[in-house]
Amino acid sequence: MKYSPNHNEPDHAAAEDDDALLAHELNLAERGIELVKMEGRVFLRFDGEVRYEGLRVPYRLVPSRGVLAKPSKWRRMEADARRQLIVERATPEAIEELQSEAEAFVRETAERADEAGYDPMLFLHVLAELETSEPAEYVFERLAQRLEHAIEREQEERHAQRTKESINLAEYPASFEVASKMARKFIALLGPTNSGKTHKAMEALAKAESGMYLAPLRLLALENYERLQEATGPNGAPIKVSLITGEERRLADGATHVASTVEMLDTRTPVEVAVIDEIQMLSDRDRGAAWTAAVCGAPAHTVYLVGAPEARRAIEALAERLECPLEVHVLKRKAPLSMESGPVRKLRNLRRGDAVIAFSRREVLMWRDMITETGMSVSTVYGNLSPEVRRAQAARFREGQADVVVGTDALAMGLNLPIQRVVMTTAVKYNGIEEEEISAALARQIAGRAGRYGVHEEGFVAGYDDETHHVMRSLMREKVPPVPATGFAVAPSLEQLHRIASVTGEDSLVKLLRRFVHNIDVPDGFFFPKITEEQNERAEWLDSLPLSVAEKYTLSLVPISTKVPSLQHAWEHWALSLSKKKVCKLQPHPQELYWQNLQEVEDTCRMYSAYAWLGYRIAEYFPSIEEAQELARDASERVDSLLREQNAAARRKGKREGKRGRFDR
């Protein structure tokens, strides 16, 4: 008999002698049984051997009822009680049962190991070496897990290698078949806001026989769609142009030109000229991959890259990598831009033609109300508004119906307004995690909206308070860092995910995205795989639904905010409906718009736009595209109406209260 005392307990030599005598008396050793004290337990351990297809696997295992008692309880038991307990547990039936369990485990492990190309004894040899009080079933489970983990690790390595072989980002440009076979030329038009760079590119686009304009925003796509419609082509006839955004299609018969958002790039139809706007967004954290794809995949003989001067190094690196000749034109601002000598300080010091900048919807509406109460009329622009509402509000300011425009940094892109002075209420913005000072690049882009060429001879910038004015002065002097010339973001396409799935057998979107990021071959880091945090979070939830990889991929990209409960609920409803293969039609209730507050109507508008986006991609299950667009227009009109009503109410309030010094803040 083997006895393993716990040295942390008092010596009980008499009890140990009694157990040794008891083991000898019951012939435990001759029967291949040990009475053991270990790990705070007194238990029986059976010795045996399994023979299976040439394998000899010895074992020393605790049967399912082999644990007898805790040492303290065992010591207090009478010798007869101990004898009786051992006799009850150390039966031939118990020995036979453990032998049968061991044989089944050895057989299953050997077969599983053979299938995976492993020597079974790598996992089975420990059955004779384990020093544990755990019953055999737990030992078997742990060893089975060890084998599965080894198989998974090897499969992961094989899958990683296959993934690298199937998708090599070093060859990413070649995946754009049309563009990669064209003799393309890049022309970079770089300059600050109000330097005329976009105007110059659009002139070249209008003169081309065919072309595409790629915008960062629906609003810009719409604005330049209309600009092309008003222009004449090289033959003197009006240009036939289509508008294609994620949520809208205006397709013209025989169209030679298209204005679209950058994500809607058509990589298969060759054109003469392409214009890629706001090229510095190559470095954008969430959307940079769309600009990488546009530069690599725009199928045009001449590609205009339009944006800020800090993008020059990045453009030069891309042109060299893509072996495209490059011309760089650096344009200067047409009207000078200056800092005011001091901050604005008081609302009464605001003047007609000012743009007042805040960085949240709540702050914008607060400043709008305060300014309106002074008697000035106000237009309002912020990110949550649809392009249609932004245009309507901008038109009021442009046409002189509003004295001041109050907005977020949404004013910095896509709206050409007759602003003479930009007034910053703050230089701090929430970045999604914390409040931080805005970058010099953003400060200049916002400030650059002042002094519209052809309207004002000079533009001005000021902070509302002393601190903001001081920070803006520093930011306007600060050198803007260049866009990185390597690590260009590449997002996975559905085709790439299908390719990974075909070599790995994986259908989990989370795992496919992870394989794309971690296992793609990027030897020099020039192109870098990128997944947005929001897409990854959505993928985890979508993997719980019976959806195809294509369906999950599409749903993960729906342009709708998961931070707004009503919009998140709508998105989940669409996903659940698709998983059940139910057609999801819209039930119009336009009268509801009149029961909702401004925020709710804005969110309703965004929900309808997101439905239209989804409908264009999965029309079979989301067929109410026209209804969604009509409802989105109704909601936009209601938002604009509410903004006008609120402006009027604030002005009436200001007149009632009179000028009692409350605006001298």
C-alpha cells in the first residue's frame, strides 16, 4: 500500500499504521488498488492497462466513487467503518467499470489523434504518471481538451498559412483588375480651404468624355452632381450624370459621369477622369480604407487627388507603389485668413456673416437659442441632420435669410458658405473616449471656411473666450503633421472573406475578420488590414443568428448609429427578420413625425435612410426602398420646419425679455 501524508497536519502514526494494516488485510495491492491521502482527500486509486491496436496504455486513476473522505473525517472514523467504506468502493464492478471507461477514452483519443496526425501516446502516457485526487472522468475531460487545443493550434497555423496564400496585401492593387491594367496618371491638387482646388478638378471632370467624382459625404456628392448637371461637356451639350450614394440612386439614361460617395466606387467601368476629394482622409481612423481603395482602384486614365497639403508624402508613396506618374500642384489660398486681435467675449459682438462653431448637437442648439434671443436670425448645421436639411439651412444663410450660422465641424466639409468670420466657442472635442484639444489640421480646415473667395476680401478667426482664442492662435501657427506614407488601411471585401472561408471552413464573421487582420501577409506594412471597432462588435452579435457570411457582412456595415437605442433596435429588428427569412416592409406613419421632438425626427430620418441603404443591397427582404426615401424626405422637411419654428420662438422670447444685459456674457 502507498500512503502519502500531508505534512501540514499533526503526525498520526497510529492511524497510518491502522490504514496500512487495513490495506494489507483487504489485499488492495494485489488487486492493483492504492489507498492514498493527498490534496486534502483520502481516496482509492486503481492501477490497470488498456491495449488497443498495438498500444499499451498503463493507468493509475481514481474511479468515480473513489474519494472516501476528508483526512479529518477519515481520522475520526472507527476502523470497522473505514473497512466497510473501502469494501463498498473497491469492488470488482468498480474495477471493471473504470477499465471500460479507460478503454473507451483510449480508443477515442487514439482515433482522434490519428486523424490529426499525432502520436496518441503524446497524450495517453500521462495516465500512468498523474498524481491527482480527481476522479478519472475529469482527467479524461482535461486530456481530451488538451488534444483538441493542440489540433486547433495546428489548424490555426494551417489556416493562417492558407489565408496568407489566398490574400496577400502586398498584391492588393492587383485585385482591382481594371485599374491595374490601365495606364493611369495621378494629378494632385493640394491646398488649404478656399484655394480653388476642387473647382479646378471639377472643371477637368466636366471637360472629360466620361468620369467619376468620389466624395466623403452624401452632401458633397449631391452638390457636385448638381454642378455637373449645370455644366456642359466637351461637345457643348449638357452632361448626363448619375448620383449614387449608399442610400440613393439617381440614374440617368446614357450617363457619362457619376457623382458618388467614395465607398460606392465603381471599379469595373473605365472612365477618362476621376476626382477623389479630401484625399487627406487616407489617414482617417474609420474610413481611411475607402480612400486607399479609391486610389488603388479608380479605373480612370487621369485621377485627380484633391485635398490638404499634408497628404503630399502619402500621395507620392502611393504613386510610386502603383507605378503611376504623378504631377503635384500646390495651390495657395485665394483670400487671406487672419486671427482677430482678441476674442469675441460677448454675444452682442457677433456680427452678420459669422459662423459660430461648437462640437456637439446640444451645444449647437444652446448657442443657437442664445444668439437668436439677441434678435439675430440663425441657421443650424450639425452632423445628425440629413444632407437635405443641411442644404436648406445653408441656403438660408447664403441667401441672407439668416445672419449667423451655428454648427459643428460638419461646416468644415461640404458646404460653401459666405462666411466672413469663424468664431470658435471651444477648441476641445469629444473623440469617442475623452475630451481632447482639436488637431491643428481640423482647426485650419474649420477656420479656412472664413473669407469665401468672391464674397469677402479677407477671412477672420476668433475664439469666443480668452482661452479658446489663445489655443486657436497657437493651432493656426502649428505645423500640421504629414499623412503617414505607409500603413494604408485596407478593409476586407466580401470576396476576400469568402476566400478565407473557403480555405478554413469558417463561417463566423468575427473569426473571419480576425483572420483577415492577424493572418494577412503584410511583409513591409505598406498596406495594413483594418476593421472598425463597431463592425467587430456587430459581428459578435450577428454570429449568434442563422445568417450567411454575406448577410452578416452586409448587416455589419449598415450606416446607422448603435449608440442611439431606437436606431440600434431598428438594426437588430432587420437582422432578426433576415435570419428568419421574413420580408421586412416599411409601414408608413408620417403623422408620427408631428408627435416627435427634434431629436426623434432626426433619428427617424436616419433610420429610413439606413433602410434604403440595406434595401439596395438585399432588396428581396427589404423592398420598401422608394417608401424609405420618401419617408426620409418627409422627416427632413419636418426637421427643417422644427428648426425654423424653434428659431422663431427664440426670437420672440428675446423680444419679450428685451435687452436687459443678459446677452453681455
